Amino acid sequence: MDTKVIKTSMGEIKGLEFDDYLEFRGIKFANAGRWQYPTAVEKWDGVLDATKYGDCCPQERAFEDDAEKNPFFFKEFRAHQTFTYSEDCLNLNIVTPKNAENCPVLIYIYGGGFVSGSADEEYTHGREYAKNGIVWVAMNYRVTPYGFCSHPDLKDDEGKCGNYGLYDQMLAIEWVKKHIADFGGDPEKITLSGESAGGMSVDLLLSTDRMKNIGLHGAVIMSAAGIQRCFAKPKTPEKSKAFWDKVVQYAGKENIKQVRDELTAEELYRAWRKAFEEEKIPLMSALPTYDGKLVTKENFKKSTVPTDFPMVVSVTSKDMFCIALLKMSQAFAKKAARNGNRVWMANFARSLPGDEMGAWHSSDLLYVYKTFDINWRPFEDIDYKIADQMSKSLSAFVKTGDPNCEEIPNWETGIKNPMRFCEDTKMTPWDKKYMFDKTIHNEGPI
């Protein structure tokens, strides 16, 4: 495999060279100790080796058998990969066209319920976008207790508490804004995207004062829009205290600061996991909170959905609680369309070949990124056609702020008739009866 060294404002960096693109892996963008807010890395000595993925945040698959604990998603997305883990995990990956200059930029934030995920899961790889003239970036951020502890005794001098993982994401976006020109990207043309918890992260960040300084070109929210604005609203650290006190108890410590200072990564995970599994709805205890600075009750509510850049909002036909998610996504899109802002809605409805699971939550990512080669399913010609439609329409959106392209029929804005990506891709009304039935019977991997 060939390598290439380029010069940046931070120092020289060595990446991987392929026929159509360059790839830089594991670039450290920030430093942070446990339950500390990140500080940016602005330079390095010598030539930075960016030919290998960096460590990802410790999570269940760091300490348990992933194939046993998460058999469905392991088989779909991770069976072919191995990962390394560390709390020192704030690194990002960049895939860029060869000889890139002022190319639009697509930043992707991974999902996983804020308890799992990493930027090196190769079913979301940016090579297709680099081939389409786009610089693609994905960052690691802290998840599980390492990223979202919100015990009020951890408030810093500014009154901030929790959401360390969100601050990781925000700093990574700011790092990209400042440095992406070194890799051929246009810092004035950044599109932010995310799926599931990554999409929730995009939603959470959109209304913050810090994001307003980025000057987004557009946003893409997949299977997540409006969830924390409508249903799983953030808690205050005071309301989260009881859960984190359980973690302290199961860690065998007297207070949360001892947990911070004295536990290994695995010991913290085990104590957190025990408290997590005792919750009636465990994932609710893992969500971002009102941290007092980035996400507040004043800047994150139904009425603060921004309207100053175009958006694409999507769900799958057999998504996570799909009829409820659809309603929340439509409400979000309607608010985002105020003042004439353009918002397109998409419905991924292809039943993947190989079983009867349908268009399950996150299955659309295999098509958005055209990464069939890492998956076991017997994909057909129509799957490649749909993947081409989805990746080309997203590429068009990143470049122009409009997802229309030659590969799809005319796609109009609005919430009633989405572009339905399937065997006969076209704009058509939502199949609410089907989505209601799948929600009631809770069919799917989640």
C-alpha cells in the first residue's frame, strides 16, 4: 500500500494513497483526561503517521464478546474488523480526493445510542464521497460513562457539567473548520451529518452558540430528528445524580471524584454497566443532558430548530419505533422549514436481501456509503442502483445545498411526500399503516 506525505499548518502528515483518493487515519485533534473537556491539538513534531486507525472509546465490545452481546449488528457491520480502545481516543479520519482544492466537506457523526460506535467502522467509509469530489471527515468522541457522566459534583469553574462527548464533537468540527483547507477542503462549505445518536448529536449542536460560528452549508439527520426535542428531553445534572450515585456505589467508592481518579477504564465500565442495566429504560440514562453551557433549556427546545441552512431529514421504513420517529422527524422538518428554509425528507424502504428484516434501523448506511463489500448479504443489481442514487443525491446536497441529481426523479421539499429510496425510487406518501404495524409489533434488531 502506497503512502503520501503532505504539509499542513500543524506539521507534516503521512497518509495512505489509493487510486482515487488519499486517506489520513487516527489524526489526534484533542486531548482530555477523564471527565475533562477537550483541548485542541494544533501542531505535532516530525511527520505524523496517519496510516492506522486510532483507538476508539472503551465500550461494551472492549470488554465483552461482541458477537455474543450484539449478534445482529456484529454480523452486519463489524465481523471483519478488530478495534483498539483507550480513553485517549480523540482522533479523526479524513478521506480526500487526490489533488483536492476547495472541495466541499462532509462531516459524519456515528450513532450507537451514546454507548457504542467509532469512526473506524468501515461500513461508513468516505471513499465514495472522495471519488465524488468531497472531503469526508469522521471523528471519535467519548461514549458510555466516559463521555456522558453528568454528576453535579463534577461541575467545572464555568458551571459546565457533563456532555463531554458532545464537546468532543464540537471541538472536532471547529478543528475541521480551522484546518481542513490543509487537506483540500473548503472551510466555508461544511455539511454536518449523523445517524441515530449521531443524528441526535447534530440536532443537539445545531442550536448552540458555538455552532453558529461554523456557518454550516447544510445538515443531514438520519433516524434521529427531534427525538430529544420531543420525547427524550435532556435532564439536568441534578436529576441525573441518583443514577451516578449508583455508579459510585457499585464502584465501591465514596464519591464521584474517587471514581474519576481511582478506577481503571474497565472498573468504571463494570460499575456503570451494573447501574445501567437496572434502569427501567437504560438508554435514557446514557443521553446528553443540559450541561449549562453548550446545551441549555434556553437554546435547545422545540422552538429553536434553526432555519438558516438547508437540511435533509430521513427515516427508514422499519426504523426504531418508526411511526413515532416519523412524527418527530416531520415536526422537526416543519419547524426547520420556517422562513423559507429548504428541507427535504427521505424514506429508505428497500428490504435488504438475505432475510426478512426489511429496512431496519441504520440499514440505509450501507447504501449511503456504498459499502456492500464488507457485508454478508447477497446484494443485487437494484441494490447497487439504489446506493448510487443515495450517494449521488447526498453528494449533490453537500456540493450545492440541493439533493437533486440525474440519478433520481425530481425531489421536492416538504414533509408529506418524501423521496422513497427503493426498487422504484420516487416521491410518494409515507406508508404510515406499515410503519404503525412495525412499531406495534416492534419487529427488527432493536
